Amino acid sequence: MKKYLEEMFSLAGKLAVITGSSRGLGLSYAGACLRAGATVVMNGTNDETLQASVSTLRAEGFPAHGMCFDVSAESEVNAAVERIEAEIGPIDILVNNAGIHRRHPLLEMPADDWRRVIDTNLTSAFLMGKAVARHMIPRGHGKIINVTSLNAELARANIANYSAAKGGLKMLTKSMATEWGRHGIQANAVGPGYIETDLTKPLTEDPEFNSWVVGEVPLRRWGKPEDIAGTVVFLASHASDYINGFTIYVDGGWQASL
């Protein structure tokens, strides 16, 4: 039984591409996939930060690679995917994690900040998914994991662009599953709640905001990166082979209560 479970959740021999993985949750996903046996291509737009993270993981003996490109630029996406396929290997797993925030009340939100969030958080997954699926389809298998959010279901003031992008990503996941499932590709999503990372540190240190989050979550705490990383590995592994078009929310029970 132990060997069976290890094989079901193993990513040995697989190549995963994880966007937005030079820091934060993306970095934790990269570390988890590497520890599960995968080779990982990490992505970011700041080459210095990206290479520092890659070097740290390589020093631990993991087969990590770094590739700096803008996931919202179609020409860069296509070039990067072709380079990965040619120089590193066939892509088995794609984790669309890249995302940004640009917070404004709706009446004050600049159109440029609306477009930038939509492009980075939603359009990038469309571009990456299309570029990678072109290679996965002839091979007859592949895993696409889109990182959406609790805010795909529940809105909060000042992040309408983010919520719209993540809600769109939830439906893009269903569309990928519907169109590409016949080719042996599973497309699913993971929706984190409020997770404690270096990027959310200012929020965790804000007494009022921290109290609000802890008070709303039935588990009475923020999530940790490892709370999400295991779900990503599950969706990337054979253990999830008959799950398709589904979003798993890892939110501590937020949506289960009023």
C-alpha cells in the first residue's frame, strides 16, 4: 500500500513549468513539485530574484531551472515554451500561478490597472495554456493547474480587477477541461484563501485586517504555503487523473460558514 501511494502521488520523471514562482506561493509550489520528484522550470520577470531562488533549490540538489519572461506577452510565451520543449524536455505539468494586485475603488480605478491585472492574472493563463497544450495534445496527456482565488467566488472592496480576473480564470479552467479533456489533458484549479507569505506580511501585521481574517476563517488562522502546495502536487499527480474542470478551494473553511 505504501508503494502504491508513493507512486500515485509521485511526480518522478515529470517536467513542470510554474509561472510566477520566484517568490511567494509560486516558490512553495516549485519546492513541493521538486520534492515530489519533478524537474521544475521556474518563471518570473525579475531575473535576479528568479536566479537566486533557482540557485537555492539547486544547492539542495533539486533539478530546478529558471526562465525569465513576461507571461502576458504572447511572443515571449511562445518562445519560452518552444525553448523549454527543445532544451529541457516535454512539459507534463503547467501551473499558471503568475498574478498581481492593483488596488483601487471601482470609481477610481485607472483603465491601465484594470488591464494589467486582467492580462497578468487571466490572459497569461490563456496564452501559456494554449502554447503548452499544442505540445501536450499530440502526446495524449498533460496536467494544467490554474491558481485562482477565494476572490473568484467572494468579492471585496477595491479589488474588482483581481476578482474579475480570478473568476474568469475559474471559467477558463472549465473551458480547458471541456475542450482538451478528449486529448488526455486534465485542467483544474486551486483557489487559495488568505495565505501567510512574504507578500502578505503587511496584511498579517495589520491588527484590524488580521483580526478580520482570523475571525472569518473557521480554523481561526491564516493558511500557510504548505497548506496549498500539497493540493498542487495532488492535482499534478496520477492521484487526480479523473478530476477535470474542478476548483479546489483551500480557504480554511471560509466559504462553508456565514
